[in-house]
Amino acid sequence: MLLVPMLPLYMADTFGSDKETIGIVLAGYTVMAIAVRPFSGFIVDTLSRRTILLISNFLFFAFFAGYLVAGCITLFAIFRTLHGAPFSTLSVAESTVAIDVLHPERRVEGIGYYGLSNNLGMAVAPSLAIFIMHHTNNYDVLFAVSLLFSFAALILNSTIRLERKPKMVDKSIISLDRFILLKASGEGVCIICAAFAYGVLSTYLAIYGKEELGISSGTGIFFAILATGLIISRLIGVQNLRRGRILHNATEGMLISLIAYGLFAAVHEDWAYYLSAFIIGLGNGHFYPAFQTMFINLAEHSQRGTANSSLLTSWDVGLGLGVLFGGIVVEHFTYHTAFWMGAVVNALGVLMYFIYVRRHFTRYRLR
């Protein structure tokens, strides 16, 4: 996430890329992650999770070096697309290992705190990126910092020790539930819709703020405010998760996000720009850990990797579609049209949640 808000500007400044090209190139990362993600869940459930964690972390670290040597848009697009593969496996392995090390009685609460650290990083990293660019105006410095952070993660992950997990129950090699948690398909649609809206907003936020609102350095403040909303929401929401009020958190989060994206799309003022950041943080901080818990509770213990990969695949699909279609709409229409598109898709996910998902989860949950 350190690079996400800066890559559109980097491509425009360095390669002279238009908005549609930016959308297509950046979507390649997500397309690769989506393609690898289902297999990542199967591998994590089948092989040594620690080994997969360390290998994927090393490859994720190594690909950042590619950005430093990419001298043309083609080479950059190749590195960016391939980088999606280790990211996909790493994110599944990390989230599954986090669940493995939690005590069963505090697993739901722990998922909430793990989600807090994950989303906090997603919110703080863009602010740090903008701070770095404001003081250095050098994209290579940004890439080097990303390289260092990924190396630090590799060192920390190498200290994790896990008990030997039970052998995965034998299933047909062509069984889809080894790769995708089919029982959570409705939940996945909700995540896709939410991620679509976030993908449109986060990718074109910096350019929109600069060109439409005259906010040249406000993107960092936007993500800092979003992070504040996330922290407050997670600290409050984790208490509900501890009491088993999963649907309560999911419902509040979906409704709050509905308000947030509608506000951002409808009101083109500085105050709405920043207020929507706080409300988006509140919404994401409530619904994301709730939905992760829902995925886990719909899966067998031997399918934790599959459950996590299905959740993350859903997010990646939505994010990638948001980046892709956002770029097309921005290129041929306006930023406002793109943001309204994101708000409408998010609203469809909220509708899906109230019509189907709440009842489905209550009926089929295993824990």
C-alpha cells in the first residue's frame, strides 16, 4: 500500500502514461494476485505454512528491486504484474498463520486485532508515501523504502514457530472447495462490491484532489484521517466480536460505508473529501474483520487457508475491477462519474448483504 497512491503519478510523470493505460497496468498486479490466490489457499492448507510464508515473503521483497531498474513502461508493467503472485501467497499465508497461533477462545478477538494491524498498515502507508515524495520528490527513494519494509517483514516472519498441523482431509483433486470456499460465495460478492468502491477511490484520489479540488498535498492527510477512523472502529468493534456479535459489526460497517462513498461522490468540497475518509475508516474497520470471521466460521478447520484466500480473492477482484473500470470511466467521462460508479456498486453489495448474506451465514456457520 506504500506505493498505491503514488504509482499513477509515477507512471504519468515518468512514462507519460494516460489514465486508461495507468488503470490497465495497475490492474495487472491484481489480476495476477487473483489468478494465484485460489492455489495459494490450497498450498497453505497442504504444505508447511511457515515454509510457504518465508518463500513468498522473500519473493515479495525481491520484486521491489525490479521497480528500481525498470526503464520503460513495458518493463515496469511486467515487474508490477509478476509482483502480484508472491503478494497473493504471502497475504494468505500470513493471515492463516495468524489464526493458527491464536488460542481458540480468543480467535475471534485476535482476528479483529490482526485485521486492525493489516488495515492500519494499508491506511498509514499511503500517508508515509506522500510524506516521502513531498520531501524527496524521488520515486526511487519510495521504492527503496518499500524494499526495506518488505525485508523487515521477512526478518520478523522468520522468527515464527508453528506446531505441525494435522494432515488435510483427502478430497478429489478437482473439488472446487479445495481452492474456493463456495459456501461463502455470497459473502464474497459483498466484499467484491466494497473493494470495487475502494479501488476506484484510492487509485484516483491523489489526481482528483490535485486537479479538481486544488489539494496538492492532502492525500496524506486523507489516509491519516482514514487510519484514525480504522483505529477507533477496530477498538470498538473488537469488543463486539469478542461477544460473538459478528453480524452486528458487519451490518454497521456496511451501512457506514454506504454513507461514506455516497458523500465522497456527491459533495465536491474539501470538508467532504476529509470527512468521507474518516467515515470510510469507520466502515472498513467494522465490516472487514467481521467478514473475515464469517469466512472462517463457514469453513472446516482444514480449510483455513482456503477461507482466507477466498476472502482475499474477493477483495482483489473488486479492487482490480475498480482500478480497471475506474481508469476507463475517468478517461472517457469524469472523476465524479467514476466515484458515483463506485458508490453504486458498493450499494449493490450492501443490498446483497441484507437480502441474502445475513440469513445465509446464520444458517450455515459451523462455529
